[in-house]
Amino acid sequence: MNNMNQMMKQVKKMQEQMLKAQEGLATKSVEGSSGGGVVTVEVNGHKKLLSITIKPEAVDPEDVEMLQDLVMTAVNDALTKADELANDDMGKFTGGMKIPGLF
């Protein structure tokens, strides 16, 4: 029984650490870019879009589709990096296992 109590304490401590790590992801950010940096996007570890920067040379009224593609590529790059950030931070607790709904 003593062994079970000790294990429960360890589980509770791990849960608290995981919660702190998840909360910490909101304060961390990553940047994605496209077109050699003419479009940059910043998202936090919870995949919330924080900013989009578009340099003037990316804006061509004759080619709006190019700008749309650049923005989409930059957003996807940033979201991929946010996933990697979350996996790195939370992987300490999950041992690399993918646990649905955890992050």
C-alpha cells in the first residue's frame, strides 16, 4: 500500500509539471516564413496567431494569388514549428508517446 501511495504522489507531481509545461507553451513563440522572409508569421505554442508581417515587395496587385500562397506557406511553417515546440516540451513527460488531446 505504501508503494501505491508513493506512485500516486509521483503521478500527481508529473501531472502538475505537465500542466505547467502546457501553460508555458502560451508564452513561447515560433516564427514561420516564406518567400525568403518577405512574409513572416509568429504563433505561440498553443498555435494562436500572434502576428503577420508582409514586406512591401511581396505586394503585387497583379498577383494576389502569390501573396496568398506566401501567407499560407508561412502560417503552415509556423504551425509545424509550434507542433515541434509542443512535442519537445511535452515529450519530456510522455516519453515521446503521442497522447491524443494532451497537446
